Amino acid sequence: MAGADPVPAPPYAEGTGLPWDLPVSDAVATIAAARARCGDTFAVHSGADRYLFTFSPAGVESFYALPEESASKGVADYLMLRRKLPDDIFAGRRTLPSTLFRRDDVAGYLANLDRALDQTDLESAGTVDVFDLMRQLGHRMGLASWAGPGCCDGADFERLVRAFDTLDGADAFVHPDRMAEVAATDKRAERAALDEVADIVAAAVRRFDAGDTDNQALFGRIVDAWSTEQQDDRLRGIALDVALIHVASMSNLAAALGWALVDLLEHPAELARIRGGGAGVADFAQRCALESTRLAQRSIMTRAVLSPVRLDTGEVTYQVPPGWTIATLLPLLNTSAAPGLERWDPDRWNRHRLIEQHTLASPMLVTAFGHGRHSCPAQPFSLSAITAATTALLRDYQMTPRWTSHPQPVPAQIGGVARARGPCLVDYVSA
Ligand code: HEM
């Protein structure tokens, strides 16, 4: 809730609301229309919330430079996710998702991804939804990596998948229009799902205590962090650390895996290059993954103002008071900040950088994994995982898409990597 307004007063996008508060047919198109009317920097009043959106080159650079102490990404994420997730999951966490990506950890996750690829539900021939397949892979790899012994197969795996699909924090931005319903039920389903996760992880802790510790490096760290607590608090604390980590991993990775496969299936020459293998193919596959992620970005990037901050947008410098949220929206920049960006072209990347940065008014106008201090700590891991999964699936199966035009995102979505609006079926046969 905001009291004062920014100084000077920014243009106000009258009648514009965000999908948590107002029915909108397309969340991204709504902000695009406000920008067309008001210019690159404007205010939106949505329910009790006050947003200052910026899209100018200087404004976006100032956005990424905002200090966490006075314009917080952590608080903004919390305010978004608490629409869906029970409060318990945030309180007192000891192992945070940002600490998961040490070099040794990543090697372990990639080994678990290999095992998950061996365990997919794919037969020698059949039909599968690309995004369902990738979500299953993400669950199996993630739960093997951090949920404790016995959590990545059999009945416990199936129960965890059902619970996490109910708990999924990404619903807060993928289906913002459903959050009023979640509030009206006092998050009953989500709280029950969290209790279910806690039960299953508690059983994994007991197995770990009894000596089942092989390949459990990260889980061991989570367990250690709770070693001084008495048993009930210890079991609950470990389980909620695991739950928050897994929920964080579900936000973007499975969806990005899906778009990488969709785009390759739509580009036969690049697909053939990847299937052919050979020198440089892993590097090429990473560029394909980065390009698909850029195009599929639907992220709203937000910073919650905690104490007054200055936002220099080029023409005007605003003093923004506490209570406001400063925001930008990647899909309005990623595909239009320079001519040609609407096309899928993996060769526009050299490692993690755009080759033709000089055609942009600022290099910060385009991104897949963010810029500056909050950029994604999981980028190298995610790109390696997407590369490994797409390469293995395309090598082992001949896949024929059933869609006839490029799949469309969920229209109300305003955050994260796009989810597909409808089924994306492929017919496959073992190669
Ligand atoms: C393809 C997959 C992914 C994409 C496209 C992606 C994208 C992003 C982006 C754009 C940001 C910056 C947000 C901002 O500045 O407001 C970010 C930050 C972050 N991501 Fe990812 N992400 C991916 C996978 C993951 C995974 C698997 C995890 C692990 C659980 C993860 C954990 C984080 C964390 C903890 C931050 C916050 C870093 C900070 O505030 O310092 N991400 N991600």
C-alpha cells in the first residue's frame, strides 16, 4: 500500500490494471497498450498496489542498478508469491535456492538429469505433450538432487509430484486471475500439499539418519543446517527448505526446456545440426537454448521500494517513495528493442552475450536470465540442463509436432517463462 506519489508525478495509465486485480484478456498486451498511450515510463494503480513501469534505456539501466536495501527484489518476489504459497514456507528458511549452484552441486544435478532421461515415460513410439514431459523431467531431476533418499521414484515420487503441482508457486504469475480463488479458500489445498511434502521428506530424513547418504550432498547440507533443533522442528524445517528450493526450481526451467524443444522441432536445419553431433554442437545447442528462453520470456521484473530511491529514466529522474513497486516487463523489450529480434536466431549469441549489442540503445534492454546483481545464479546450470535434455531426446527419438502454428502462451501470464496455452503434442518413435 502506498501513501505518497513519485516526484515529479509520472504519467498515469488510467484504466490499466494487472491481472491479480482486474480481468485482462492479455496481461502483456495491456501493459503494451499503456506504454503506447503514456510513453516509456508511467504509473499503474492496480488494486491497492502502485507500480512505476519503465522501458526507456536509461530507466531499465537504473532499474537493474537499484540497491536491494531500498528497492528489494526479495520483498517483491515474496509479495508476488505469497498470493499462492502458505506463509510457513517463507519463515525461517536456512538453505535458500540462491545457494544451490556451487560447481560440485551442478555436476550432481546434471548426473541426476541423465538418470531422469533414462527414466522418462517414453515408450518406443507414442504421443506426448512436450511441456508435460519436461515438467516430469524437472521434478525427477530436482527431487533426486535435493529431496532426500527415496524421493525420486516409486509411490513417494508420484505423491510429491501431485503435491508440488498443487503447491506450485508459479501459479501466482502464470495464472494471476486464479489468485482470488486461492485467497477465498485460505490456501487450503496448498497448505495440505505442503503438509504432504513435509510427511514424505520427514521419511527421507529418517532414511538419511539411518545411513542412506549416497549421492545426497545437497540434502546433507540442508539436514546439517537443522542439526541443533529438536526432532519435530528439525523435520519440519528440513522439509520446508526442500519445498522452497523445489518450488523455486519449478518457476522457469521446465517451461524453458519445453520451448527449446518446440523451437528446434520448428527449425529443421538446426535440428539436423544438433542430431548430427560433432565438434561445437554442445555450444550451438546452448545458444539455441538461450535464444528460445529469450523469446519465451514473459517476466515482470519488480523491485519493492522500502526507502526513497531515485530512478533516472533519461528525460526525468523520479523520487520514488516506499510502498511503490518499480517494474519492467521483458516481453515488451526482448523482441522489439532492435529490428530482427522477433526472429529465433541462435547465432545472435556469443556465449551468453548478444553479438550485435551495438544495435541496442542499451545492452540491458534484452535478456534471458537478467542483468546485474540479481541475475540468475542458475543460468549456467539451466543452459547445460536444457542442452543435455534436448540433445538426448532429439538423438534418441524422431519427433513430429502435431501443432501447425507456433504455440501461444497463457494470455493472463505475467511472469516467468511462458507456459503454453494449449496442448503441444508430438508423435515420437525411437530413432
Ligand atoms: C531457464 C531457466 C531459468 C530462467 C530463464 C531464469 C530467469 C531468471 C531471471 C530473469 C532472474 C532475474 C530476476 C530479476 O532480476 O528480477 C533470475 C533470478 C534468480 N533465479 Fe533464475 N531462472 C531460471 C532457472 C532457475 C533455477 C532452476 C533456479 C533454482 C532454483 C533459479 C533461481 C534463481 C534465483 C535464486 C534468483 C534470484 C537471484 C538474486 O536475487 O540474487 N533460477 N532467474
